[in-house]
Amino acid sequence: MAEDLRNADLSDLSVRNMTPEQRAELRRRFRHFLQHVWKAGARPAPTAAPKKVRRWVPTKRV
């Protein structure tokens, strides 16, 4: 079954409708994609979570 999912076309499925095995395969493909992008030097891997954006209040002065 795992080999079938490696070659399966998951593009027409919604994540909500996927089985746990299909979701795991989608995550594996995404991790594989990111490894190749980072290896190519397009952008370094994130080291920490980005800062949260604070709510903007128009009347408040900084």
C-alpha cells in the first residue's frame, strides 16, 4: 500500500477527505520538496517561529 501511495495522484483530493495514510504521504512529499529547495539555496531553513504580529490600533501612538 505504501508503494501505491508514493505514485498516487493526490492533487484532486481535499485534505479533509484524505485517509491518514494519504495525509502522511502528503507530509512526506512536502518534506522532500523542502529539503530540495533548501539544498538548492533558495532560502535557509527556518530556525525559529516568526514573531507574532501585534494588533494595530489606529488611535494608539507608538
